[in-house]
Amino acid sequence: MQTNYSVYRKTSLRTTFLRVSMIAVAALLIISCKKGDPGPAGATGPTGPAGAKGSDNVVYSSWFTPAAYTKDTVFGIYGFNYTKATTDITQQIVDSGTVLTFGKLDGYNPVVWPTAQVALMPISITYLVGSAANIDTWSALVTAGNLKIRLVSSLNQYGSISNAHQFRYIIIPGGTKSTVASVNSGMVGGGSGTFDNSANLNEVIRNYRQMGYSEICHRLGVPE
């Protein structure tokens, strides 16, 4: 049988041409899909709305010891007063903040007040003088720029007061950083810092009268 080589040769050439064409098209597709250079930056968009206000600052003082008290008499009852000036207590704090004042009343006999015991003021202490009950009431009075410590004895028991008593304050929320103490992030070391756990802060504001000193300090990140 005679083979038609011319037909075979034409068919082979046609097949080869189609294969080359397909390879060329595939190569063009690959090249065309290659990632191009970054385009120019677009125009700056409009400024978005302001975000929600962050947590306020908790401000705390060191323990301070009044060197002397001034004495007054109101309706025949003696009062002993010490006023601590502080720019931490602003009018805004007086109007809407919370100032917690703590007493460490080491000037008493440890039988009456255990050494290093701390309590939130106001503090009332009852003990016998002879057969009569005497009530000492310690209070903390706040005005803009001042924290006043006051003691009243129901039996006018004292002519003077021991200078072994100590006090400190914690302000929540602060609103602005303290100008009279160093500022450290996370309430470490200094007198003020950013407090960012609103759950703990709100819990203290609602329930601080039912909390002990250590729990309040722990929740607010304040060193004892």
C-alpha cells in the first residue's frame, strides 16, 4: 500500500503549529496575570467621628502623718482638725468624683486599734473611759484643693492628739493626671497612672463600702 507522505506531512505541520500557538497563548496569559507595580496612593478620606472616652485615671497619695492638729469647739464638743492641701482634689472631683480616705490609727493602744490596721473613713471607735463609753469619730471632709481630717470625742477626752496616726487618699475616677505626684503607666510606683479596667473601677465605685482596704487596692492596682 502506498503512503501519502504529503498529506501526513501537512497534518503534522498543522498539529505542531496548533501546539506552538497554544503554548504562546498560555505564556501570554501568565505574563498578563503577573502582579503589576503599586499604583499611586488615593486621596485622604474625611476624618472619622471621635472615639469613645477612655478610662479615667486613678490618683492615690502616699501615707501622710499630720504633725499637729488645730482645736475647735462646736456646741461644747472639742474637734481636732488637720487640713492637707492637694491639687489632686479639683472642683470636678468634688462635684462628680469619689475620694476614698483611709486611716491607719497607730496612735491608739493596740487593744483599741491594732497596729497597722487600715479602715475607710469615717471611722468610729468606742471604748470605756472608766465606766463611761467614749466614741471617737474620725471623718474626712473634701473641698476643692483640700482634704480635712477631723476627730471628735464624745466625752471631750483629749487635750491633744498623737502624731502617730496616718492617712492616705485614693481618687476615682481622676479625669486628669496628678500634678503633685509622678505618673506611671499601669499604676506602678508613683502617685498616678492610667487605669484601663473599667469593670474593676465600676465595681469599686459601687461597692467600696463593703470592701476591705486590700481588695480596693488590688482592684485598682494601687500599692498598699
